[in-house]
Amino acid sequence: MSASDRIYALWEGKQYAVVESEATAALARGGLSAGETARLWGLIGLARQEQGDVDGARAALEEAIMSAPVEDRAAWQRHMAQLALHAGQALLARVQAGAGDAGERIDTLRAAIAWFESGLTVAADDETLHDAVRTARAGLWPTYEEAATALLQRQEFHVARRLLREAQADEDCPPPVQASFREMLAATFGGEVGQLTADAIRRMQEGKEEECLAALDRAETLLGTIPEEGIAPKRRQELERRLWWGYTKLGIRRVDGGMWEEALEPLLRALNFQGVGADRQEETRGPLIRALDAIVDARSPLIQRLTDEGDRDGALVTCDKLWAFLRTAMERGIGKDELGPALEKTQQLFERLGKRKP
């Protein structure tokens, strides 16, 4: 009696652990024909399958297929296809029973699809496997939507984006589903911008102004990454108004606290949001002009002292800095007439140093 016949008798007796150990030992001894080697590997695969080790079963059946003579190969390929079908169906049943959260069900569905597709590599015409793939894929897209919706509700925007992009990257994702996922992706950006602006205001109220500015900067950068078609115009305008208000509020707070230079950055950035309208822009322009006037008034005595002490280079550096502030404001739309007193004082400072304004 050959080793495979003896071990097959153990298989029929449902002694699966013994089948695996005996077949493994026989293979280790060697000296077997290709057909005998394939049968032993196949018995190991079937024994592992019965013991619930589907991954181990697949590895053994792959060895059986590779070892088998051409005339025996189809039989082991059928066993592999059956293993793939049963393993995938078990995973699909877990999903259909509602086991795990949506994210876990996505992973389970993808694992089921991988099993079914592995079966199709050895049984390309198996309609049962094709139907199983279609069923699993049909359940995949609503599960992605469910998972992304839950993440949005929890404001886990980064994770939601990763999940939605993963779904969109799947070439089998249907066009209507792609469109729905694009809308959800836009919602993650809009939601995160809103979250960051709210966090910025909270930081400002706590007196953490640098953290406030950093949060506004992140929100503005994120908003800038959203393509025009990626978010509704009305929603974009709403987010821009929030950013404008956050920058303006921080700038005014700093002006009122005598932090004039520190007020310039948020106020100048607020002016970038032209879409908020002229009335709102005026709320930014006034504090900005006040800050510039105050900076010029504060720096003028220092420049005069440096000049009197013969430090012309130091005085020029300070004058140039004043002019840079004023020039930037004009580039952002502040008129020369609005900056009249500050411009005139700065020009006079340059003239005292014997230099024309840049």
C-alpha cells in the first residue's frame, strides 16, 4: 500500500490531524513520484481545511497543483476552487449577519472577494464563483458609504478621506457610486475646515493666539487644496467667511492689545478673502490701517535716535521695514489715500536719511 493510500484511509476515518502529520512525514522522507507527492500535499490541504485552517489549506493545495502531473492537475484545481468558494462564503456570511462595524465589514468583504478571485484563477468559468464575486462587490459600496458616514459624524475626517479614496481607487467601483463618494470626500474637507476654524476661535478665547493662527493657517491651506468642483460655491463662501472672521478677530485683538506688528499677518491674510464682500473687508481694513499708523509712530523715534547716533545703516533698515509693511498693505488693496499719514511720515524719515523712498 502506498503512503497516500494509507493516509487516505486515515482521511476517510476523519483523523485529520494524523493525516497532516503522517503526510508531512512521508513528504520529508522523499523518494516519491510526482503524482504521489501531489496526493500527499492534497491530503494535507483537505485535512487543514477540515480543521479550519483555510490559509494553510490553500498553501498545501498550491503545492499539490504545482507537483501534480498534467493529467492530475485539474482535480486539485477543483479542490482549490471549492476551498476558495467555501472560505469566501464563510466570510460573506459574517458580513451579511452584521458582524463587526462597517470598517471591519469592508475588510471582511475584501477578504471574501480575494478568496473568490483566487478560485477563479484555477476555475475561470465557474459561474458560482463569478456570482459570489458580484454579490460581495455589491455589498462593498454601501458598506463603504456607511463607514464613511459614521467617520464624518465622529469628525474623523482624515480616516474618512483615506477610506473614500481607497474605494474610489477600485476600478470596479461603479460611476454613480464614484460620484456619491466624491461628494462625501468634499464633505470631509469642508467639515475639517469648519472644525479647524472653530478650534482656532476657541484657542483665541483661551489666549493661545499662536495656536489660533496655526489652526487658521491649516484650515486655509486645506481649503486651498479643494478643487472648485469639489465643494459647492455656497459652502466655500461660508468657509471663507469663517476664515476671514477668524483672522480679522485675531488681528483686532492684537491691535487693541498694542501688538501692532503681530496684528499685521492675520489682518493681511483676512484681506485675501475678497469674496466676503466690501462691508466685511472694511472691518479688516480699518484695524490694519490703525496698526500701520501705530507702527510708524512707534518706530519714528527709534529711527530718529539711530540717525542722531550716526547709525545710518540701522536707521535705513528700520525705514525699509516700515516701507515693506506699507507696500504689502497696498498690494492687498489698501489705497494710498487711506495710508496717507503713515506714507507721509515714512517718506520724511527716508528724506532725513538722504534717500528716496524705494
